[in-house]
Amino acid sequence: MSFRDLRNFTEMMRALGYPRLISMENFRTPNFSLVAEILKWLVKRYEPQSDVPTDVDTEADRIFFIKAVAQFMATKAHIKLNTKRLYQADGYAVKEMLKITSVLYSAMKTKQMALGDKVEQDNNKFKFDLGSRISDLKAARQLASEVTSKGASLYDLLGKEVDLREMRSAAIARPLEITETEKALRAAIKEVLKSVDKTKDMLNNVVSDEATLDGKIEKKKQELERNRKRLQTLQSVRPAFMDEYEKIEEDLQKHYETYVEKFRNLSFLESQLNEYHRLEQERFEEAENTLRLMQNKLREEERELMKSSLKDEDSDIDVPEDEGSDSDMEELRPAKPHLTRNGLMTGRGARFIGNMQGGDSDETEDSEIDVDEDDEEDDEGEEEESKDLEDESLDDPISRGPRPSRGGMRPPLLEESDNDF
């Protein structure tokens, strides 16, 4: 099976009016149902009154169907089909069905051409182009005038037939004169001889012309031979500038190779540069995204720290209500400086100074925690007072010694501290 046969078969079936579209992929594998359907349709198309079995369910039915179709086409259309290929129902079956379709297709084309010729003839009958018939019209008019004139002259001559008949009969009855006949024959012979002499002269002239043409041909041949020899000598002689030309051509070839190599390198470097720029742009964008994510993460952590610190400050600011009136009074009284073992405690904004060793380190660290962040909102005067108090606490010697307290050293409650974060 060839692609051309399959394409021709599908096109012919489409032209014949087969209702189903046949694809070229239908016959890649055996498809007996489609082959049987096509064969039934072709038999009905060839002879609508034919009676072919349509049952192809079993193997025996299929064999009987193929034999019936092959016998019908052999007896009716004189087309010999290969039953084995038809039973294969693949591309080889297409070749066998193509024999039937080609006959039907050629008949259809012949009928269409006959109908087309008939229609064209009918159209030509009623088509009258006056522009193309003007010359024929003029010729017909001229012939009509000539017929009229000839008819008139013929009528006049027939009118003279009575007189001419007598003259003709008298001339026929008169005996021929030998002398006059000899003169006529001699004159005719002379004319023929004259024409023969003229022909001989022309033949002689042809011979002379042939000789002259042969001479000219010989001269041209000699000239051609001289020109060939001259060409050979010119080809054998090397021009003076040929060495320089070959050298320049070699230099040009070298320069061209260098140019090609540099152009290739330049193209490669440009591609590498573009790749490098692309990678740099990707790294820059990735770094930007990373920085943006880190900034967002730091902002979230700062917010969480601020929220936790605010919660701790609120919890430290709250004062227990079960201390009684003495605690309330102490809060209302101004804060006084108290000396402790680790340092001097002042009122608001006090600073604790002490060592960073020993068992009191935890108390010192707890004392340095900021309890209230409202110092940021205080005015400048209070800040100056707290600074003065800090300077005094640092410069002045401690005159009084530490006073022991009951129950051990307990860090005092701090309201504010300048050791903020």
C-alpha cells in the first residue's frame, strides 16, 4: 500500500458521494466492517438492483460476502479482484477497491465532460458576438455583390447563346490546318526551352554561390583557428599582477577567518555578559526580597517585644490594694533618699550603684529594670532634677553607714529608673 493509492481512494470516494468521511488512518490496521460497508456501497452504486448478502458476523458469512462481491464485479464490470487481499481489510484491500472506484470515477468524469460540452454548445448557439463577426459580414456583403454581378453577366451570355451556338458548330466542323498546329507546337517548344535554359542558369549560379560560400566558410575556420591559438597563448602567459592578486587573496582569506573568529568570540562574550547581567539582576531581586522579609520579620519581633514590655510595665505599675492606708500615704509623700548597702536610692529617677559580684547581683539586676516608661513623657525640668540628683549621688561621699534592716536586705520598690533600654 502506498500513500498515493490511499489518498486517491479517499478523494475518489469523496467525489463519488460516499456519505462517510474516510481517513487515511482507517486502514493502518484491519478494519473489515469498513471494507464491507464500502464494498456494499460500491456494488449498489454500480448496479442498484444487485442482490449481495449483507451479513458479515461470522467467518463463513464474511468469506461468502467477499466471494459474492468478487464474482459480481467479475461478471458485471469485468474487474478481477483478489479475494485474499479484500479479506485482509487493510492497505492491500484499498488497492483492490481502487479498481472499482477508478472505473466509477472515470465514468462520472466522462459524463460530466459530456454534460459540460453540451451546455457549452447550447450556450454557443444563443451567443452571438457581433464584434467578432464584422469581418464576416463585410465578406458576405462583398460576395453578395459579386453573385449579383456574375448572375447578370451570365444572363447576358445565355442570351447570346443562339448566335454563339452557330459559330461554335461552324468552328468545330472546320478541318484543322497542319501548318498552324506546327507553328503553335514550335512556339510552345521554344517557351519550354527558354524556361529550361533559365533553370540551368540558376543551377550554375547556385554552384558558384556554393563555391563562394565554401570559401567564406574556410576563411572563417582559419580565423577561428588563429583565435584559438591566440587564446591558448594568452592563457599560457601569466599576467604580471597575478602574483600580487593571489597574495592579496590569501591575505583576504586570513583576514576573513580572523573576522569570523572575532565575531564568534564577540557574540559569545555578549551572550555571557547578558547571562551575567541576568544572574546579577536575579541575585539583586532575591537579596531585596530577603531584606524585605527580614525587615518585616524584625518589625514583627519589635512589635511583639513592645507589646510584651508594655504588658510587663503595666503589671509592675499596678499596686496591691491590701497594703492599707500606710502604703497610700507613703505614695503620696515625696520620695526621700535612702541609703542601702549597694547604693543610694533617691526618689523618682533614682540610680543604684554597686558592685557586680557576690550574691547581691540578682538584686542589682532587678533594681536596674525599668518599671515605668512614662519618664519619656516628663518635662525637661524633671529630667534636669534627676540628673542633678544622680551627680550628687555620685560625687558626695556617703556620710552615713548602711543601716541593717530586719529580715535581711530587701531591694526597695522602684517606680522609675533612668537605666532604660
